[in-house]
Amino acid sequence: MSERAIEQTDFTNRPLCLSGRGVTKIFGLGDKRTVAVDHVDFDFHEGEFVSIVGESGSGKTTLSKMLLGLLNASEGEIFFQGKPRDISTGRKKKEYWKGIQAIFQDPFSSFNTFQKIDTVLLDCINMRGGKHLPKEKKIEMMTEACGFVNLKFAELTNKYPFELSGGQMQRLMIARIFLLRPRILLADEPTSMVDACSRATILDMLLNLRDEIGMTVIFITHDIGLAYYISDTVYIMEHGKFVEFGKADEVILNPQAAYTKRLISDVPKIHEEWDLSTVDLLSQK
């Protein structure tokens, strides 16, 4: 298991930024009914780094879409800054999105192919009320945002996103967040398409971004090792339910749920013989 990247912090006394009670998502009807998220409760606090960990099909991505307002909950209620979330109109949804933004695992689908990088970053400045700032100030802000993620704006200007590597595009997404400065960032598998060195760099950037603007980060991942490395709090999700949650050290070092124990045992250890007993192997014909 990786060493921790952050020191243990108690967030229970800090204000809530996003919470939910009995949040449920059901797809289909009758025999084709699927409960993707099953009556989950959660409390995410200001400045907290939260990981939601689960395998493919556990419901974590469906939950993230509900948190973003891209899917409506079938049951339950989500609260934003202590009040019932209201995204009933387009205007209210846009206002909500000023407070919560996302970065996704596929950077190539996150940008408009026909928009230059300058336009992508300028849109962020405009969204934060900087539309009428002098051109020089906007360039200064874009340069600062790119510098935060170790990119040089002067080398990106007039380029299109597809001219960048995957790692550069991931960092550009983080630069967008630096300019938007939301209260909450939802990061859905943001390191799954990059190499190990880039993965560590992006995780450290997310931590620095959290510290820089004090936002809450909700990290969606299947990798319990990464969750331990970067999180204050960990929620373990199986079949649409949270089977265990708590401080990262408590959940990872002293797991109670059988599913959590299996996720931990599945993490390969370089100096030990690998235990493949929990892996479903295709039967040989």
C-alpha cells in the first residue's frame, strides 16, 4: 500500500458542502428494473478530499452523475451547502454548476474539437464574471492557470486540444478548474488514461488545487491504493450501497467489510507472491 500523501485531518466539525439522504437511482421497470444506487447517505465537508471506491458496476459513476445534476434521483434528496438542492430550471442548474465542476477519465471527450485552447480558458474566465477584464489581465490569468499545472500558455495559444498529449489535456482540465474555482470538484477516474508518473503528478496537482482554493474534492476511483494515498475520507461502494466509510486510515488499515478486505487484497505487492484467489478467471475450454 502506498504511503499517505496527506496528513490525517478531522473534517466532522467543518460545514457541509454536499450531502444526501436515501439517494437512489433506479433504471427500467418490472423485470428489467435495476437499482444502480441504493438508498445511500453521505456527508462531504468543505475542504475535504473524499474518495468513492468501487469496481465497475458498483454505482459510483451513476452517483457522480446525480451529484453533478446530470441524472435525477429516483428517491431521496441531495443537499447543497445545507439546503435542499434545487436544479429544477436551466438557470438554477447553471447556477449550481458554478459551485460544482468535474474532470473525467477521457480528456479527449471533454473538449470541443473546434475550440482553441485560448477559447476554452477564456470561457472559464467569463463564467467567473471576468468577461470585461482587460485583455492583458485575461492573458495573465490564463498564464497563471497553465503555470499551476506545469504548462506554458505561450506554447498552447492558438492550438487545439487534440494537438496535446493525453497528459497535457488532463492538466489543461485542471487549469480550467483553477480558473473556475468551484466549491466542489468531482474527479471521475481522472488518472486512468495516463502513465504512473503522470498519475502521481495529477494527484499532487489536485491536492495543491484543494489547498490553493479550499474546495472539496470527490474522487471516483476503482483503485483503493490511490484512494488511500490521497484521501481524508473513503467511501466503499458495492452493488449500489456504501458498505463501509470513514477516515482513510481507519477504512484501509482496519477494514471491516468483506468487500473492502477483498479490494485491499487485490492490490499487487511487488515483494510478495500475488494472491489471485479472488480473481474470476475464464474457464478454459
